[in-house]
Amino acid sequence: MSKYLNIAGCFLFLSFFFQTILFAQNTSIGTKDIVSGEVWKDTDGNVINAHGGGILFNNGKYYWFGEHRPFSGFTTQVGVTCYSSADLRNWKYEGVALAVSDETGSDIEKGCIIERPKVIYNQKTGKYVMWFHLELKGRGYGPSRAGVAVSDTPAGPYRFIRSGRVNPGIYPLNMTQEEQELTWNPKEYEWWTPEWRKAVDKGMFVKRDLEGGQMSRDMTLFVDDDGKAYHIYSSEENLTLHIAELSDDYLSHTGKYIRIFPGGHNEAPAIFKKDGTYWMIASGCTGWEPNEARLMTASSILGEWSQLPNPCVGKDAKITFGGQSTYILPLKDGGYMFMADAWRPKSLSDSRYIWLPVRFNEKGIPFIEWVDKW
């Protein structure tokens, strides 16, 4: 009798053991799949707070940087957080990579707005460089600055260097001499009229902001095959995307930049390169509400760009599955992962993450389709 009880006890133990494993695989700790839209937790069981971010792959590990969003309100109270992972599924909290300052008047004073942080590694200097969209405390979205910070290690802490507008006193490479010589008074134009659109297309806001530098809001970074890095950001009152070359140390701009799709009202750029072709996904400007994604492509990053139809397909494709693009990560297997945020403005800390595979059709054009888990 005791023999059979021992056998039954072993079966009970094994059953409990495997159920525990299955439970762990279906939670954020020990998870087996990427499941978009659910609450994601780190390996300590805390909700991941890393919005509008991007991922750096370095020495076999992924580092995810994002905005620490508050439970209520819209300003930055903590800074930029960092999480690390070996498999893109199980994330360890590394801490605050860039903390806001308690110093009154600091560019990154607590209560400022830090958005869209991205980190790249500089092979020449051995430094990790972070750029982000910055709005000064109490100034709303008027300053429209780019901020830069640097670290000796991927997880930080990062040392804030400076912030400011981009490329002051310099015209875009693709703005003609005739356009540079035009003079404008933006106050004379009523927004969204044909005359206003024509003025925007010819660089009215570029000329307005020339002396102090161009506005920089939603942004991303991209390092090309030759090691050149680029800062891609929404400018000109969120009407036009700019692509600006960074210096060799990635800490400043060289003055080389272009405008793409003037007046197109694009933001939230995310870029990748495949087989010599550049692809960019962006969103429209509808505040916190999701909208239809835009797909753009070019054979040269500072060359001519063309626009293609929405890359999202299937149910909820017209609202990007409820999210907004933030980054596209090249994967070790040669694939790509589309990253987006499903914003919840009533409590931004509860905003969810949407990560989906990028696939390619028979013509080699990328598309994104919802999958429940992968």
C-alpha cells in the first residue's frame, strides 16, 4: 500500500512541477512568447515602464531604453529607464539610465518632458550615445529640442551633455537656392489653405527657424553599414521629417540634412535597411489616438524618398493595431521586429507594447500583420 502511495505522490509532485513550469512560461517571468498588448513585467515581477523607446544589441545582450511614464500627468518625473534581455522576452530591470535633475533651471530638470530615447554604440570612441526629444520644464512643446547624453557602459548611467535645436544657420541639402532666398511671414498664412501648404513645401518654417535651429520632436537614430549615424526627427511644427547626419563621435550634427515629404505631417519615425534599401515607417499626427501608418523608402538615406501604402495589413491595420511606431529592430536571424506603443493617456504608465514581425511580400516590400503571439 505504501509503495502505491509513494508512486501516486511522485505523480502528484511531477504534475505540480510541470504545471509550475507552464504557469511561468505564460507570465512575464519565464515567458515563452511575445504577446502584444498585455501587461509586461520584468524578472522581478514589476510592470515594465519603457515607452517610446528603442533597443540596442550589444555583446550578445539586448538593452531596451524607454520613457518612464507617470501614473498621471505627462511630464517626466524619473527619466529614461533601461532593461536587459538575452532573448527579447525576459527583461531584467537595469535601473534609470538617464535621471532627471533636481537642479532648478537644468535642461533636464524634473518636470521636463523626455521622449523617444534611442541609444547607439560608437565603435571609434567606445562610447554609448543617447539622443532624445526634450521639452524644457513648464514650456509645453515649444522648445522642441534634441538632447544628447553619453556613457561608458550600455546600461548607464548616462551623463547629460546638452540640448538644443538642430543645425542652426544651415539650410537642408535638398532646399534649392531659390527657396533659400524666399522670405516669409508665417503669420500671414492661414493653416491648411493651399497657399499655406505651398509655403510649407518651399521651406517657410525652415526659414523661420534658421537662426536658432530646426525643431526636433519625435525621433529615432540609425547607424548605417559604414558607421555613419543619422538623427531622424519630426520638424517644422511636426509637418516635415528631417534626416540629419551625426558627427563621427555621434555627439553633434555635421550640418548635412534633408527634408522629406514637406507638409506630410509625419511623426514617430522608425527605420531599417535591407539589401541596400532603406525603409521607414511613421505615423500621422493625431495626438494620442492611433492612425494609419505610412511606409517610405529610398536607395540612399540622404537621397530621394518615395511613399508607399500603409504597411499594416489585416484587422485594425488602419489604426496600426492600436499603436504608434517607435523602433524597428534587426534580429539575429536576419529578420526585423516592429515596435510600437499603444498609448493610454489617462494613465501613460499603463500604455502597452506592440511588437510584431516585419515580413516581406513577393516584391520585397515590407508588411506587418497582427499575430497573437510569436
